[in-house]
Amino acid sequence: MSNFPFLSVLTVAPLVGALVVAFLPRHRPELAKQVAFAWSLLVLVLSVVMWVSFNAGGDRFQFRESYSWIPNWGVSFTFAADGIALVMLMLIAVLVPLVILASWHDAESSKRSVPVYFALLLVLECTMIGVFAAADVFLFYVFFEVMLVPMYFLIGSYGGHQRQYAAVKFFLYSLVGGLFMLAAVIGLWVVGGKTFDWQALSQVDISTGTERWLFLGFFLAFAIKAPFFPFHTWLPDAGGAAPAGAAALLVGVLDKVGTFGILRYCLPLFPEASKWFAPWALALGVIGIVYAALLAVGQNDLKRLVSYTSIAHFGFIGVGIFAFTTQAGTGAVLYMLNHGLATGLLFLVVGMLISRRGSSLISDFGGAGKLVPVLAGVLFFAGLASLALPGTAPFISEFLVLIGTFTVNKPVAVIATLGIILAAAYVLWMVQRTTQGTLNPALSEVDGMRRDLNLREKVVVAPLIALIVLLGFFPKPVTDVINPAVQATMDDIGRTDPAPSVGGTVQEAAK
């Protein structure tokens, strides 16, 4: 199966499915949902086969395909996946079917076309797969920009309050970041011998000044996409206005393009500039952890609160990347996966609560657990996973980031640890104000609040809960895939882990 064109098929399949769904009759919404769900399951099955076919001890990049596109510019449809990309592709394949199930009635409630809504989800899946699978810098840029379009319409057409404002803000921020990247992509093409092939560009020797400018162009685009402080202000608006399913994909996957881009492009292509800018990146990371956590504590809107928690989590990922140790790097990549699972679950559960209450304001809840105990229990579990409780998958990644950072930069690790304390504050406060305490009398008058999780919703949350628990106790199948890619990235920038020392140097211990 290693010769099967997994990546091109996985990229094209959702697009074909989107075309099929989009042209289904509007008066048959159930058919559109069923076809979209079946198509996403096909992508999941192919992704599982690809995961099994991946050789963790083999070449760094596998499933490589290349098809000429614009030969005069050195542009080609080149796809390849290392362990980092493979993990993100699996995250997409798992989340999209669950989001489709969770969004079963979202389009109908917005009184817009149901087939178009689910077609947009499949188009989004196509672009997300393409951006992680691309091994040509220009192709990566194309997917990076095109993925804005389906998300813009999902927010602007199917979102909630202030959806147009949030959609335009999301689009403009991302577009400005894309313009910085475009300038850097063109500059890289000029100095790189007029090619966009990643492997060829990774061997190019670039002068110090030029390398720093090119790094900055890529980094600004990725920092806005992630988002890192202070480029984060679009996310609470977009996450708060988007439908819950789209918000789960926005925070769970789309934002990971920023951190993935830093790992795939900034560090290997601009190693010296990466080391030169690292102190600034670490500073942005720790500021984001504390600042976003403090803002999350004061939120009265559930979806905005979850969005701010994600900004804090991206601070941890940024710290893990720029600590330049394999432990922290592996933790950062694992955090990208675990955050997608935990925050995806949290957004979907919050969406279920909001759809029942008809409001996203925390003050409109209170004691909801007395009416919907199973839903309240799942919200509590998702919150505990988000704050990285031991036994859940995010704990492993957060621990690796902190211990890997502590070996090289103790002050950053200590400050970042404050984020754990603040996470407990905003998560437990959210749970207490929504599902615990005295029952809000107004809830008893809302028909939706008398319905606990139905079978479809249980099917949505059960796989995510299982994965979060499984990876919390046994992350080895994933770390075995991630570690070689992270080690190769550290080799690209010429960094090695500090030698362990107990009571003296290694040499002294050997004596």
C-alpha cells in the first residue's frame, strides 16, 4: 500500500463529495447529510489505512507524489507526509465525521441551504488535508489561502450573533498574514534557485539578513493563523460567532496550520533565523498563556471562553516549539493533536448546551446538571481534559512541553506553569456557573433543557472521550510516529538535547 497515492486521493475525495452534496435537491436535506457523513467516513477509512502503512522507522517523508503544475515557475503538485503531518491528517479524518453528526440540525436552524452547509464542511476538509500534505511551498500557500473561503461562509452565513463582523475580521486577519507569506514565498523562490520544492529549498544556503526577513514573513502569517499573542483578537469573535461544529474545526484543526507551518517551514528552511527569533517567540508564548487565561476567567459567553482557552494552549505549543528540545517538540506536536480532541469535544458539547438553551451566555444557565445530567457530565470531562488533568491526553503533552522547556529555560517553564493554575480557575468556574449550584428557574421553562444527550450526540462524544482517555494512559502509538519527525526538525536547526546531569557533568558521572 506504500505506493498507493493516499495523499492526493485524500485531498480530492472530500472535494468530489462536496460537489455531489452541493447539487443534491434542497428539499431533501436528510439525503445531503447522509451523503456527507458517508463521504467523510470514506476519508476516515483511507486515513486509517495510511496510518497503518506508515513506517515510523523509515524515511522522514513518505507517500511522496509529484505532478507537474507550472513548470516555468518550478511549481508542482507535490505531496508528502512525515509523522507530524500524519498525526494532523488523522485528526482531520476523525473530527470531520463527528462534526457532521453534531451539526445535523445546525443549517436548518439558520434557515439556509442544508446541502451547501455540508458541502462547505467537505470543501474545508479538502483544504485542510491539502495544507498538511503539501510538500511544495507554493502549493502549501494556495491551500493556506483557499481554506479561508469555506470557513468564511460557514461563519458568515450559518453563524450566530455578529457573524458577518466575525467572518470579515477572520478573513482580513488571515489575508493580511497570507500577504506577508506571499512576499516571503516569492523571496524564497528567488534566493532558492527558482524552485518551490521543500526538499530542494531545505538545502539552500541563505545569507543571514535575507533569512531573517524571510523567516519573519512566514512567522507573521503563522502567528496570526495560530493565533499567538498579540495577533489573537480575531479568534474569540470567530469562535463565538461560528456554528459549534465549524468552531470545533476552526480551533481544533485550522489554527494548527500556524504551528505546523512553523515546524515545517520556519525551522528547517530558516534555522539560524529561528534561533535568533526564539527568545521573542518564547516571550509571546508565555504572555499568551497568562494573558488569555486571565481573559478566559472573565468571560460570560461560553464559546468565547473556549476560544480564549485555546489561545492559552497555543502559547504552550509555541513554547514547546521554540524550546528546541525533542521532549518539548514532541510535546508541542502531541499538544496539537490532544488540543484538537479536547477542545473539539468542548466546543461540540458547548454547542449542544447552547442549542438547548437558545443562549450562549453563562449567566443564562445555572444548575443545568439537574436537568441534563449526562450532558453536564460530558461538559465536566471535556473541561478537565482542557485543563490537562492527569489521566487525560492533554496532560501528557503539557508535561512534555514543560519538562522539555525546563531543561533549557527555567524561567519560561515556571511562568508557563501559571497557566495550569489559571486553567483550573476558568474551567471549574465555567462548570460551576453552568451545570452546578441552584437550578436557574428560567431553565425549567425551556423545552430544550429537558432533553439530555440523544443517541446521535452520544455517538459524537463517545469516540473523543475514548481517545482522550486512551492517549492519556498510552500515548506511545502516537509518540512513536511523532518522535522521528521532531528529531529530524531539531537536526535541521542544529540543536541537540542538553546532556543529562545529576550532581555534575556526564563526564564526571562516568568517572
